[in-house]
Amino acid sequence: MDMLINSAVWLLNAYSVMIFACVIIGWLPEELQRHKFAEILSRIVDPFLAIFRKYIPAMGGFDLTPVIAVALLQLAASGLAGW
């Protein structure tokens, strides 16, 4: 059971890193944003972020949904790790 929980925590942390990578890629020039790796990463991360974007609009040009999404993922990882 510990292996399953550790794997789930690892996956949640890996997904958080992917969200962070998408944010960083968003700051890069547009030709780099269209790179195949960036597109694949975006396809993996955007459906999860879309859930939050329905309820939290961008404020002052800043999209805060990645911060909230990562906080939620880290909260879930902490809960699982403590279980």
C-alpha cells in the first residue's frame, strides 16, 4: 500500500512540475511556445487548468489558475503522504 501512495504522491508532484513548466514556457518567445514538447505539455496540463479558469478569471493580465492548481495538488500530495 505504501508503494501505491508513494507513487500517487510522485505523480501529483510530477504534474505540479509540468504546470510550472507550462507557465515558464508561456513567458518564452512564441516560436518556442509552438515547439512539439510545449504542445504536448500543454495538452496534458490545460484540461486540468481549464477547470479553474471557468471560475477564476485572469486578473490584471495574470492567470492565477496555475498557482491554485499547484496548491491543490500539493495539498492532495501532503494528505496522501500523511495517510
